[in-house]
Amino acid sequence: MGFFIKGKMEREEPQKTHATHGGVLAVWGSPGSGKTTVSVKLAQYLTSKGNNCILIFADMTTPSLAYICRPDDLIEEKSLGSILAAAHVTDELVKRNCSFHKNNKYLSMVGMLKGENRFTYPPYEQEQAKELLIAAEELAPFVIIDCSSHISTNLITGNALMMADSVIRLCGCDLKSVSYFNSQLPLLSDTQKFDADRHICVASNVLPNQAAREIEKSMGSIRCQIPHSLEVETQFLEGDMLKDYEFKESRAFRKAIEAVSKEVFGI
Ligand SMILES: Nc1ncnc2c1ncn2[C@@H]1O[C@H](COP(=O)(O)OP(=O)(O)OP(=O)(O)O)[C@@H](O)[C@H]1O
Ligand SMILES: [Mg+2]
């Protein structure tokens, strides 16, 4: 499958886009708030416009590559574990360990594979996590990190929150989400490292009966709302999240993803 050097495909010329600035985005938030869904859908949107994108799945306990697309659609299945097991993570190593979707030549994915866990590979340190993010930024104009909610133990997530150009803070619209942020935001209080004030707060998976005002009351200032979509939920249940949208029902969801992309990447 085609791989690329920043902004330039080796096999495929990307279509020209304008006024985009790219960058590294960390999608972080409460457990089950839709981090993986939003990360995949943002990557799908960017790549549909001919932009090269690396999507990094930080989850080491529930390998995302095992459920975001059909096994038959994955080509060159490679593991994040092989990257982190190296003494140093180079651009070349990351390039060699990306997985691809057969219908999306602009998307490269880095994640753990079906059946793997953190003990499948030797332990990794801060250094490898940092180097992975630096390499990804070198390799592609758009990098999206689907973070874990476990910010203190997942090193990719911790580093992504420090190093990313933008951070989306995804809020589920329930008390569990409120409890999560009350517990975890103090861990980001070191403003030199984390600058949590710059997070883009997004309400996720919002149902029609969840009024915006109510959400703001408990979450603070919300920049965008991503509505619940039955089609997106079905794609998730069918394990086919990179499938094209087919139904009008998901229009509001799609528009919200576009709005988030505009806010973060200018596209
Ligand atoms: N906008 C949405 N519309 C419909 N369903 C959604 C939406 N966002 C998330 N979901 C559903 O919520 C569930 C959790 O989504 P997802 O796995 O993306 O969350 P997560 O934050 O990545 O979870 P985890 O904390 O386990 O990593 C899934 O069933 C998914 O389909
Ligand atoms: Mg997830």
C-alpha cells in the first residue's frame, strides 16, 4: 500500500487542498465517550479529501484494529508493539509497522493487533512513546492519536497530551463523564506540561434529550457538539467504521465531524 513522506505520497499524489495547516491532534476524553469513533471518523474525513493521515490507537488493552474494520479489509497488519519494542523509534520503523485499509490509500494506522496486550512485547518507556509521536509527525501532515482514558498509565496518551498541537477533550453527557474529569483533570494541573486550558471541549454522542445548556452546566464551555447517530453506532457494532455513510440520518454527525476538523486543522 502507498506510504508517504510528509505531505508527499510515494505512489499517489495527494489532491491539492487549500488553507489547511495539518498537525498532531490528541483525541482524549472520558471512558466510552467516543474517542475511537471520533478519531476514526476524523481520519476518514481528512483522507476522503486526499490528505495523508496517520491514526495512532493508544489503547493497549482493547486493540482497536480488531474492531474498527473488517479483518479482510486490513492489509499489512503490523503491530504498535513492534514499534515500541525497539530501543529507538525511527521514521523508518514506524513506516514499516503501519496497517492499511484496502479501500483507503491515504490512511495509515498504528495500533495493537487482535489478541495482543502490553505483555506481548517488552515494556516500553517514555522515550519510545515520545519518539513514536515525533516520527508520525515527520511522516504525515495529519496525525490523530486516539488516546486512552488512562492518562497516568498509558504513556502514548500522556505524551500526546503534552506534545500534540491540539487536544480534543471529549465529554460524554453523563455523570460518569463528570466524575472522570473531576478525578483526572487535576493530573493535568502542571500548566507547563499540559496546558489543559487550550483543550477543545466537545460534547460527544449527544442524544436529542440532552440539552446543550445542561451539558455546559456540568462540563464547562463546550465548543462543539457531536450528535448521536444510529448509522455510526451500527457501523461500530458491525466492526466497519471506515465504511462510507449511506443514510441521511447521519448528516448531523457528519457536519459535526467537519466542524471539528475545521476548528482543529482548518479543513
Ligand atoms: N456520535 C455517536 N453516535 C452513535 N454512537 C456513538 C457515537 N459516539 C460514540 N458512540 C458509541 O459509543 C460507544 C463507545 O464509543 P468508542 O469506543 O468510540 O468510545 P471510546 O471513548 O473510544 O471508548 P474507550 O474509553 O473504551 O476507549 C460505541 O458503541 C460507539 O458506537
Ligand atoms: Mg477507544
